[in-house]
Amino acid sequence: MAKKLWGGRFKKEIDRDFFEFQKSIHYDYNLAKYDLYHSWIHVTALKNSGILTNDEAKKLHAALEGVLKEIKENKFKPNLNSEDIHTEIQNKIEKKTGSLAGKLHTLRSRNDQIAFDEKFYCKQEAEKINQYLSEVQASLKSLSIQHKGLNIPGYTHTQRAQAVKFSDYLGAHIVMFKNDQKRLKNFSDNLIIQLGSGAFKGTSLTKEYDKAIKVFLQQKIAPDFCGKLAVVDNALVNVSDRDFIIEFLSALSIIQMHLSRLAEDFILYSAKEFNYFDLPEEFCTGSSLMPHKKNPDFLELVRGYTGRIYGNLVSLLTMMKGLPLTYNRDMQLDKEPLFSSVDIVKAELKILAKFIKGVKLNKDVIKKALQDESLYATDLAEYLVMKKVTFSQAHEIVGKLIRYSEDNRCKIKQMEEGLLKKFCPYLSKEAINKIYHF
């Protein structure tokens, strides 16, 4: 068992089973980079206050930057016997600086560190996900350009409704993802990452933290960071608030809903009953029994993961609903839902951008489907309205025309002029041929 950050008032060693139950290093190591950022700022604040000498701060900064380098080079290997990432980094710094590391945790708490770490993490992951959303939109736009001018059947209630431009159909998904980006950008822009809360009521380093933040930003320790860092304004809220994670998971849940809807459409349109789309083989699988099968497994997994993404949000809302101020250990359970949702959505978007590029359209099948005359019934009603027929009358006229066509198994496009005039004087072969343009 690795050295802990606490224990002086205890006579007995922690129960081994309980230690394994309560530790979080096996998942919160994802926050290592952000915890190092917090420590870097904290060391500067301690130096500004006179608690650390310039030489001591220099040695601690060097040790922190050494561990940060390990992370950037994918060489960071956490000791899974550590209690959490804060303890792990403290122990790594102690190996590099000896007893000097004992000053690193002066006047701060893990309650403060974790709030800082998670906000930093959420901000950067929101920006990454926004980039992935842009790549998906680019793939949809490219597919749209490939089939410029193409119409496809459009649906309401999963029943054929009207012919629509394929570009408009893909554009609907693009708009959904653009709205997702707006939500994430709003979340990211409004997220203020604060520090200096101590355990829950602040510390005496307020002025020093303010100076340390400016130095941190000037020296570009986190060159990929673009946001707001500030000294805490209400320490009690800062350590006990997880609204920002709930908001982030809410945004991810909406993204997942949009991904699931797209997946469902593509699954349907690739089925033999529709056969509009041919899906790329690289993202499909076969059957262990049926040799002919080409299953849309990627899309089905996207659809299936929606339950987990929603569940992660509900899990956090439920965990937070009855917590008294301020920090409670229940809040440790915010991390796995957060990391899970982020990892799933990022993976889905990354694959989807490639998947869409491989989608092929079966134009002959689509052309045949567009010969369904019911797809143009609404257009015909609108034509009559433009001829000064009331919409209620136009709706009834076209409805009767469709019914006659079905009952007599004849195409409207093939009806004689005289027969059309019986339904409405404004109906003509010329008008029908113009509207039923297949």
C-alpha cells in the first residue's frame, strides 16, 4: 500500500478490502495532467507567500514538469496501490525531491484539487469533442456534394411523406450537430476554473494565488488551454458543486441522441426493405452462422450505447440529489460516468466521420421509390391552393384522387384529362406531369 496523504490521527491501518473499495487511482489517473497544473500554480503561490524559498519552488516546479513530460510522452505509469491521483503525484514528487515534497500539500486539500482538475478536464474534452463534431459535419457535407441534386423519399411516422433533397436530409443531421457544438461552446466559454478553496472555506493564499495564475498563463505551462482561471469566489460552492459535470453530461446525452437517430436512419435505409444505402464493409460484421449477412454493427453499438450515456447522466443527478454542503465522498463517483461518456462519444464521432465517407447510395432503388405518386400529393394540393382553391378543398380533392387511383389500380400520371377534370377543373395533364416529375 502506497504512502497516504492522511493518517496521523488513526491508530489502526485501513482495512485492505475497504482500501480497495474506496480508492480511485485506477480511473482518476486520467486527471494527472490537470492535477500537475494545479500543483504548479500552488507551488508558485507558496513561493509568493514566503512558505517556499525560490530554490525550493524551482526544485518542485522541475519535478512537476518532469512528471508532466512523462504524461506527454505516454510514459506515466500510476502505482495502482496509491489511493488516488493526488496521492500518486505527491509520492512521485517525493521520489524526485525527498522531504521537500512534504511542503507541496501545504494549505490545500484534495477537495480543491479535484474541482480544479475536473473542470480543466471537462473544458479541454468539450473542445476536442467539438472538433470531432466538425469532422462528422465535413463528412456529411462531402456526401451531400457527391449526390448534389438527388431527391430521396422523406418520411413522417416512418411512412412515405414527400420527396426531399438528399442534401436537405443530410443537412438536418448537420444542423443537429451544429446545435450540439453551440451547447458545448457555451458550456466551455462559461466555465470558470477556480482554485484556492482549501478543504471548503478557502486559504490565506488568495492574493498569492492571483499572482500565481498570471505566471502560469504567461509561461504557457498548459499551451493548449484557452479559458478562465480565477481565485475562488465562494469556496463552499467550489468544492461541493458538480453542476458543470451534469451540464456537460447533458450536452453529451443530446449528442448521443442525435448519433442514435442518425444510426437508426442508416440502419433502416440499408436494410433490404429500403435498400437506399450500402454501408461500408469496414464497419460491418458477418454472421457466424448465416454466410450472407452484413450487419451494421457500428451503428447498432452507437444506438446501444445511448442507454449508457443517459444512465451516466442520471447516475450523477441521483448521486448529487441529497448531498449536504459541502464536499462528501459520494462525489468521488462522478468520475467514472464522466470518463465513460467522454470516451464513448469521442470514439463514436471519430469512427462516424470515416464511416460516412464510405456510404454508397443505390440510385436505381431510390429512383424507383420516387415513382410512388403519394410522395407528390402535398405538392399537388399546394398547386390547387395557388389556383385559389381553399386548402381544405384541395386536401379533400387530392385525397379522393389518391383513393380513386388506389381503388382502380391506375397511376394518376396516366389518367386522361377528362377524368382529372372530374375531380377539379384546375387539374390537367400538364400540371400532373410537372408535379409528378419522375
